[in-house]
Amino acid sequence: MTARRSAWLGLMLMAASLPGAGTANAQESLAGKTVSLIIGFGPGGGYDLWGRTVARHIGKHLPGKPTVVPQNMPGAGSYVAASHIYGAAPKDGTVLAIIARDAALGPLSNAPGARFDAMKLSWLGSPTKEHNVCIAYHIAKVKTANELRDKELILGDTGPGTGTRSYPKVLNDLLGYKFKLVSGFRSSADVFLAMERGEVEGICESLDSVNQRKPEWIANKTVHVLLQAGAASHPELKGVPNVMSLARNDEERQVLEYLYAGQNIGRPFVAPPDLPPERLKMLRDAFDATMKDPEFAADVRRNKFELEPEDGAHLASLIAKIYATPKAIVERVSNLIR
């Protein structure tokens, strides 16, 4: 071996030993590691089921095929989980989370416990778009949205930062409804049980969560669907008013668009901020591949969910749009949902 070639090989070996050196695959491999998928709610609700469904499949699409372990971290409508991801979780691709669709509004609203910057979180994607419904159990006096102006409906809510609390609070102020909230529930599953026990009369919750937990409720009229919200009315809910149609002027429409911005965010999966670019790409690629996985799709169907995925770049653009909302609208909604 010539002296020149020997020197060149020496430099290559030295470079390979430096931090961050090596091929992209070597940098990104999670072989032999455990990936934690944090679920920002207690067991049994829609977020828990989506989180566990993704956890069962995403590992085979991550380099090295690591074990993915779901971990519930409930509290403050997923602000606890979002704040953990933002401030404490390692930035090596070993910790992901599913948080509330409306959690991104928390920092804008200066909500207690929202100790994160939604613009800096690493948005990985959502497996579905959302359609929110406000439902009333069949024994409640309220049967239609119009009756909410004259009759009280007692709702269960799962904490600040969730639509179960923020939607009815704003609708009370904006449209003169008479929702009364009962707090302290860890998940929507607990609220459904409380409805059956007669402890509360309804909930504002995602349609997929209602259909997954209680697939017969809407068809059998065990519950009355009072309102729906989403980018478009759901074909399953013919005749149910879309909340956007209830706005009486441009300002009310802006309020409702901001309030329900999370419907387009869906069931968001996030990772810590400031990830190295190759790590962020690794996680987003794995998430996207999971969404196209036939076994994952079959699992979703078994759960009676709707698979309508959006990628991380799309979610990041939605967050940017939300954060461009006029300050007066943000302040009005923020004051109402505190």
C-alpha cells in the first residue's frame, strides 16, 4: 500500500469515528431500541385507540424495526403529553406522541399547562380528518340544536385543550346555547359510560370515537346528533346542521373557523422540536408508509375508524395558518375557553 493511500484510509477511518458520521441508514437505525408512543389521554377513548393502532404497525416501517410501546400520559387535555414531548423527550426518534387535535391552540390562548410552542413541534401526520358531533342521550330533554337555546344539556368534558370543553363553551356564548359542562373525565369512554348511568346527558366528540365505542347509538337513535362540524358535512349525518352554517356574520364565521381548526388537524402525531433533518424525515417517512400499509388499513376498519391520512408537512402548514388568525379572534375564543 502506498503512503498516500495509507494516509487517505486513515483519514476516512477518523471521519467515520466522528459523531454523526456514517451513512444515513446507520445514523437513523433504531435497531435494538424501544420507541415510546405517548398517548395524551387515558385508556379507552379515540386517541388511545388511534395511538395503539399506529403503535402496532409503525415499528416495521422504522429503520431497524424497533419495538414500539404505547404509553398513556393523560392530563390537561393532552397538554401534559405535548409539554413533555416539547421539553423533556429525547430528540433521537425514540419518543413520539398523539395529542389533542385542538392542543395547538393552547399556547395561542395562554392556556394553563400548555408549555410548548406548536410552531416548533415536529408534526408527523394524522391518520384521519375529523368530524365533530354534539350528541344528546335519548332520555335528555334536548333533541335538536334549536332547543339548546331554551333547554339545558349537561355534557361531560375531558379537559382543557379538547373540543369536549372548548366547543360547547364558545357555542354557548356565540349562539346562546345552554350547554352545562361536567369536568374530570379522563377519556370520552368514561363520558359514554356516564351517559348510560344518567350522570351526564351528552358530549361534543369526534364521530369516529362515537362510532367506534358505540356503533349502534346513532343508527338506533340511542343518541340524537344535534350538530356536526368539519370541512364538509358528513354523508352519515344528513339533516344535521353543520355549525358553520349557523354563523350570522363574518366575525362569527371567523370565530367558528378558528375554534374548529383542529378538525382538519385530525388525530395528530408529533415528535420533539429541533430534530435533525434526517430524523424528522425518518419519522415522517415511517408514518406515511404506515398509512399505506394494508395490515394497518385493515386494523383501522376493524376499529370502525375512517382512514383519511394527512402528512406532516400538511399539518405544519395548517398550524402556520392557525397562528396567522387575527389577534382579536384569538383573544375572543381564548377568553371563552379558559
